[in-house]
Amino acid sequence: MTEQSAIRWDQDADGVVTLTLDDPTQSANTMNALYQASMEHVVERLRAEVDGVKGVLITSAKKSFFAGGDLRLLSKATRDDAPEVFANVRALNAQLRALETLGRPVVAAINGTALGGGLEIALACHHRVVIDDPRTRLGLPEVTLGLLPGGGGIVRTVRMLGIQKAVTEVLIQGQRMKPAKALALGLVDELASDRDAMLEKARAWIDANPSPKQPWDDKGYRVPGGTPKQPAFAANLPAFPANLKKQLKGAPYPAPRAILAAAVEGAAEDFDTASKIESRYFVELVVGEVSKNMTKAFFFDLQKIESGASRPDGFERRVPTRVGVLGAGMMGQGIAYVSAMAGVEVALKDVSVEAAERGKAYTDKLLRKRVSKGAMSEADAAAVLARIHPTAEASGLDGCDMIIEAVFEDRALKAKVTEEAEAHATPDALVCSNTSTLPITGLAKASKHPERFIGLHFFSPVDKMPLVEIIVGERTSDETLARAFDYVRAIKKTPIVVNDSRGFFTSRVFGTYAMEGVAMLGEGLNPASIEQAATQNGMPVGPLAVTDEVSLELTRHVREQTKRDLEAEGKRYTPHPADAVIDRMCDDFGRTGRAAGAGFYDYPEGGKKHLWAGLREHFGDAESDARAEASFGEMRDRLLYVQSLETIRCLEEGVLRSVADANIGSIFGIGAPPWTGGLLQYVNYVGLRAFAERARELAAKHGARFEPPQLLIDKAERGETFE
């Protein structure tokens, strides 16, 4: 072996070789240069000594089995590197192909998580045994990074499961499965209770199968469900791209398209040709910009946040034992649920016990769903529900070491419930506000201990949305921030940390998106085109639909509150072109949003929502369709640029503390298109100089909100990026 190896070779007296994956240079195994050199040496040795080898068992010395490709290396590849990347991935595939054609049984003993390249190693084995640990995940999630499985993952899953099942249940969504689901799907063959049982089952399979072959290496093997060469399958082939197009809604995601193409094209060819097809599509994605955007966001930026980079040092981890949630409405009931799920006792307070009980019923409803799906036992569900204690009395908050206020966006009301809660909570209790717009420093004036007051901005629905925006007020202490960060991690949410500001980061930027769409409507542009421009950008919901969800009346309330606050500070409110549209919708037509049953959309009972026909009558004109079609690209630019520009202003003003917080916060909290890598990475993608020039063009046509901030101009002149 080489002086340093990522694979240990141990051969017992029976001739069984155990290959232990154990990279000495890092905490997880990846397909880096050391792994590749080590596997090459192992394959050569196996071939040379095959007569003395009874079988091969592949396992890992790490907590996980294998983490996948070397993303640091892949993210640096340019188009000039394409030949080298292709040669490298072909070499990796040749190694795995050599294992499965060795003529001896090769078994993967999967002791922990195997994702991406890790699962591809296992798929190249003849048999797969995995420890049935609820923390273990298996899958091919490369699509979530803008990539595809390049180590034979597409070729082998298609031959194991068939094109449709492989594409829809493994490859396109990039699902991360628990062992039982992977077994049911057919990705693994056996479950084991622990490491000893796993190794015993692996050895037993080697003993019982002295000369196995992969099914696809048998002459006459047929791909389940057929291939494009078969007329019956070919007749239904157009449905695949049609369904994919419907899922992507026109957004620029090359990876799902490449996965489908590699799966279909490869199924019609022999294994080795299919493998080359997969490799070529892989290289095209690796050297493209979208994979770099997504890898930066979902690997590097997310890793930075979840490693605790924003948490102050010097404070021991501390999670609350009893949380008082003030307000049992939509937000409060969700906060109660995630807290109880994390093992925390919850006092859920509202103006009446009946209202608080309704809030608790929300948790019961979610738990019933989990039990019915087999994701939770009846006993565990009952234990979670028992942690929520409805109350209408302030005394019900006795013993709470954390208070989370989730009442209506009214400063006086928030002050009243804060004072009331502090009187009953523990002396060192954390007091948090779930406000989405009101500055934390101002709200903290109602607290006796403003150093222990902090913002925790949740997103709706709380049980599904992964982000919590932590807002630090002027007097918030580092210890308070550390405790808030620990709570957010305990409830399995991703925390971003921002400084205080009106609307903070997420609400402020989200507002620019919604209002830009409404402003376009006021210009007479076709409302359907406005919504389509947003979805083709990759936004989950159009600006008109999302304004309906928030409520036009609430949007106006926030505007009026902002006006009053600015006047109190001696400042003037700058009107937005969308304001007049909102006022007309509310005052002239009485259409205030979805909750009222009528907004920019109609919501027929038992039917599907649709844009209100009156929008064309009252805000359009005869040329609106033609103008919308002619300016569709500009509409798309406006909806993305207005958000990125506001994000840059947040960074410039010190509201944002890091680029990672900006990118992850924009995707997880605002719904920024994942292909962009986040709203600051989108600027990098366009190029800072080109972005500033385009922003000036938009400003000349549509107003000062598109003027490039000085930070952008300075960085562009210096040739920098947002890193």
C-alpha cells in the first residue's frame, strides 16, 4: 500500500478481505485524491490475488459510511478542466466496475449514512447490509447541489428499479431515506440491528454466494419496465419530460433534465456505454455555474451556519426546559408544536382556555398524521401532546425559562404581554418576540431586562419551514444570543443571525419582491405574466398570490405603522408604486386577501383559486398583453434584482452579519430560487460589474429602488465578489 491510505486491507484465514474506508486526513470519507489512489491500489491487489480471495467486505471506520464526492474540488472546476474531470470520473467508475466484475462476492456493510458517492460504492457491490439506525440516511442527493450521481448511480438504479422508479423515487428529488425505506425500495438488501449483526450477515452472504454476478451482467437481463427500444415504452416516453417540465415550471435547473436524459439514453445501451453517457452529463453539470451556486449555498454556506459560526463563544450549551408561548394562533401553535417535539415543556397562553386548547389541537392534528404514516408511535405522540399546557392565566407561565411572544403586530399589545410574562417567568428567563417587522430594540423597552430580549422570527407554517431569523437588539447580550441559538438548533431549525432593523432581513427583502409584482400590475402588465415571470425564476409563489396570503390589509397596516415610526424619528416615508394598487384593492373593491376570500385571486368554494378577472379590467389596457410579452425578460430581472439589491443594502448597513446568512436566509426564509445559490450568490453569478450596469438600466426606467448601492459599486470596481 502507499504510505498513507484511505482504505485498510485485512484478510482473515478464510480468505475474506475486509476493506475499511478510513481517510486519516478528515472526519468523513470522501472521493478525494487519496481515496482514488487507495482504491486503485486495492483493485490492482484484488485482481492480482483473486485466487486467494474468497470474498470482499467493504465497511467504514467512521461514524458515517461514506460522505460522497469531494465538493471542494468539484466546485473549483471550470470548462477548461472538463477533460480532466471526465478522465477522473471515468477512472472512479472503472474502479467500481472492477469490484463488481471481480468474480468474487463483494458485500457493502453499511455502518452509517451513505449518500451520493457512498451509496454508489455500495450499489457496485453484489449485496448491501445496513444497520437499522434511525439517524442513518441513504440516497443520491446530488440533484440538490445541481449535480447528478457520477459514480454509476444512474446506470445502476435504472437497471435495478427501472427508469420510472429510479428517476422519480431516487434521482430527481434526491431523497435521503431511512434504512427501512431503502430496503422497501430495493436499494439495500438486509437490515441489521448493530455492527456485529451487520458483519455476521455480510459474511454469511459471502459464504452462500461464492460466484455472484450483478443482474445486469447476465445475458438477456431486461431493465424493469422496459427501455426506449421497446415500442410500448417508447410510446409513453413523452410523458417523462412533460412531467419534469411541469415540476420545474420553467426554472433553469439543468440537473433534473440531465438526470432524465442520462437515465433514458443509458437504458437503451449496454452498461459501459451507459456509464460513459452518465459521465458526460456529470461533467457538463460540474463545470456549469448552477452547480457552483447550489453547492456554495447548500454545502458550504449551510455548513458554516450549522457549525455555529454565528454563535458567540464562551457560553455552555443551554436549552430551555419550559417555554411560554404567548398567543395560540397560527404562529404560536406551530412554535408550541416544534418545542414539544424537541422535548421541551410548553405553556401555551391565549385570551381564553378555549383558544389555547385550539392551539394545542393543532399539535394533536400533526401528531395524528405522523402516527397514521408509521413515523411515530401512539405512546410517543401522547408524550409530545402532554408537554403542551393550555392556559389563559399569566400564572400558567410560572417556571418558564423562555418566553416567546407571538401575538398580533401591535407594539402596545406586545409590550403588555411581555410585562405580564416577565412577572411570572424565572428571574433569568429569555424573552423573545416573533415579530416579523417591528424593531427589537424598541420592543425591548417593555422588558425589565433588555439584555435578555431578542427576536426569534419564525416562518409559516412553523412545522415545515426550516429557518428561524434571530434578531439582535442594541442591548441584547452575547449570552442571550447563544441561548437563543441553542434553542433554534434544539428544535431542528436553521438559525441565521441579523442585527436590528425595520423588517430585519427576510421581511424587508420579501416585501420588495411582493411589492414589485404589485407595482407591475399597476403599470398595466398582465397579471398572469407577472406570476409566470416569478415561477420561471424559480420562486415558489408569485408576488400577487403571496400578497394575498399575507393579506393586503396587513400590508397596508405595516406601511402605516412604518410611516408613523419614521415620522417619530424625523424621517419621511418614500411612497412605493404598489401602494396605490393596494389601496384601490382594499378601498374600492373590498378585496383584502385570501383570508377574506377575495384578493388578487378569487377563491371559489371547492374550486381552484384563479386570478380575479377584474384585474384586467381595472389595471390593464388593450396593449397590456403585448407589453408583458415584450418585457417578460425584464419582468424576471426586476423580481430578482430588487431582492438582491435590498440584500446588498442589508449587508451594507450591517443588518446582515455574513454572506452565508444572506444566502441561506434568502432561500429558506424568503423562497429565493435555489439555483441562484441565494440572493448574494446570484450577484456573483451575474458578475458584480454586469449586475450594477443592469441595475442602473432598471433604475432609469423604474425608479431609485434599483440604484446600485455603494457597496456593490466599490466591490465591482475592485473585482471582488460576495464571499
